[in-house]
Amino acid sequence: MYGGHVGLRTPACCRLAVLYLTLFSGLLTLLYANHPPALAQTPTPTPTCTQPNDVDIAFAFCDAAHDDLAGDYSSPLKDVSTDGYIPPVILKAIGWFETQDSPIGGWAQCVSGYPYSSASGCDWGIMQIYSGMNCDDPGSQFNTETQQQVKYDYRYNIAMGAYILKKWKWDWHQQNGHIIGDGDPHIAEHWYYAVWAYNGWTVGNSSNFPQWDACQYPNSDVGCAYVDKIWWRAAYPPSRGGRTLWSAVNLTRPAKTLFPRYEWQWSSWNWQIADPTPVHRDSCRTCLPVVLKCWPDILFFETFNPIHEGWVFYSDAPGGSLGEYVHLDSRGRTDNHSLFISEGSHDYTSGARITVAVPSDGTPLTLSYWHKVVGTYGRFEVFIDGNRVNLDAAGDNWRQNTMAINPDYTYDGQITLDFRVASAVIHTVSVLFDDIEIRIS
């Protein structure tokens, strides 16, 4: 028996293992002293691209037309201010045509959660933005933040398309003497060159290029050059969800012989041409900013001014001039100016069209107007908003008429009212209209 503390002894083999383990642990400490092992990273989720609804897209086009989108974005994103005005129907038609072959149809920003691009992967979103998106000169690329915004944000995509159309196409043509009429940006027909250049300023995109000789315009856009396809689409807007996407604007197409047919003509061509008449204005709002939807309770047209944005005078007379059928007359009701529509000895109609912006929720409207029949022989018909209206017989007195209307609302709140007359064969009719009010109920 031993007195005192009795300790347990570790076998020699175990002591050797402990020694080796200590030495190995020290070696690891030296190896990773300056290079600690990386921690596990949480994968960054891939952003989801959500397709906006048509109402939001329509209003975004309206904002872009008035240069009211750029202010919502700041550095490091590219500034997309247009510093000007673009007729909204031009942007809407481009946006639809550029993506009409997508799985969801036109105005496609996102498909199945991913940004929509062309088969080449070079063109992105509703406006199919190509420039700056990594498929051309490396020195002209947008930064990564801008490229991502173009792909995922439909408003920025539309703003970028408007920026390219205005700053890179329209401005360049104006500066180089490629001018239609007086180069007024509020006239839709004046954008023919800029729209042409949006797809490529080449003789191959000239409507007079031999490849487009089979163009079926105006019956369809089959076999037509790019710019003529956009012109046709502006006049024939698509419908989706039971509603037309925008109010039709029957843009006048310049004669194709005004443009070069062959490459050798290109550099010496005279690009300054007269207005293709009639010209058209297009507007999509009644006040700024559109997001406030500050619609007036009454839209009043007391004077029929030919340059009023909301009015487009037109005639379906084959080969006839517009002035023969629609003009301002000095026999006005209160200001000695009224709309004079004359129709005679034909089976077609003539008249005036007013396009205005009202609430897009289908709010009932009431139309009030004064009319005066100044000459008629035999049978005739008057149509307002597609409805036949009975007017008084010929006479010198102004009469007021009020009617409820249920117009075809577009997604951005536009409506189009037609004031037109049609006579039976061999008969004539002339009617004055004045003091038109559209009341929002």
C-alpha cells in the first residue's frame, strides 16, 4: 500500500499521438495566419422580372413623350432626358411592333420572370434597346447598373427608347438638314426620318428600296419597310383584354419616290421634303404630371383652332383635298369661328376628329354641342362618336344638342370622337359645329 496521491500514467503510444497532433495543429495555425479560410456565402438571389399591366405601360409612354421619366432616375444610371416632346403614338407603335412576336405579344418587358430579349440576346425590353447593351462597340457600352435597369425596369426601358429616338435620331437629322415640313416635333409625320433611323439609317430601310416593292400599305404592313410598319401600326392599334391600347392616328405616309432607291443615291440625296398632308398631332394628357390624373370636369372647345392639339381634320374623299370638305367657317356662334363640314355627291364621309384624355376607368361622359345645318338637299346622315344623330332641317338658327356617350377608352384614358357627315349619292350637306363640351359625370 502506497500513501499519498496516486496518478494515472498515459501510455507512451498515446503520448506520441498527442505530440503529433499538437505539432500538426501548430502547423495549420502558421499556414492560415494571414489567409483565414473563406466563410460560406449566401447566394445572391436572381432578380425577378415582372411584366407590368397595359395601363401602367400606356401611362409610361405618355410620361416619356413629355420627358417626365428621366427625373425618377439618378447616377450611376445614364441620364435619359430627351429635352423635348415626342408624339406618344410614335412611341406606343414602336414599342408594340418591336416585341409583337414575343410569347406574350407586344409591349413585352418580361417573359416567364426574365427580361425579354431578341434571339441574339442583343435587344432588350419593350423598346428592344440594342445600343450600349454589349453587342456593339465596347467603348460605347452603358455601365452595368444602366444595363440592368434597361432589362428589368419597363419605365426606364421606355425612357431609354425615347432618349435614343430623340437625342440620337431626331436631333441628328435636324442638325443635318434632314427635315420634313418645318421640323415641328409636335407633328407626328415629322418623325419619319427618326423612326426610320431607330431601326437603322440605311438605304435598305428606305420605303423605295426594291425589297419593299411588294409593300401592301395601307391595306396592311406586309412586305413594308420598318418605318412604314410603324406608320401602319399607329393607325391600327391592337386590342388586348377587350380594350384598344391607344387611339388610332392615321399618319400620312410620304410618297416613297421621295426617298433613294439605290445605294449610290444615298450621299447626294435631298432629304428636305414638304409636309405629307394632312399632318397629325397626338397628345395623351390634359395636364402635368400625368400621375396625378388631374382631369378637368369639363373639356371645352369653344374655338375650333386648326393647330389645337386635340383636333385632327380629315376626309375620306378619294383623291379630294381636305379643304374642300372640312374647314373653319366665319359663321361662328359666339366667336365667328366654327367647324364647317361639307359633303356632297359621294358615298363617303368627311369630318373632324377630336382626341382627348379622360379618366381611363370608363367614367360616363356627356357630350354637348351646338350645330347649324346651312345647306342640304335630299338625304344625309351625321355621325358623332359612331352614332347617327338627327339634326334639324336647313335653317338659320343654332340648336344645342346633348347626348350621353360611351366611347372606346384606351388604356391611358384617351377617347376619340368623330364629327362627320355622309350624304346619299347625288346629294349635298353642310353642317356647322361649335361650342363642344365633354362633361365628366
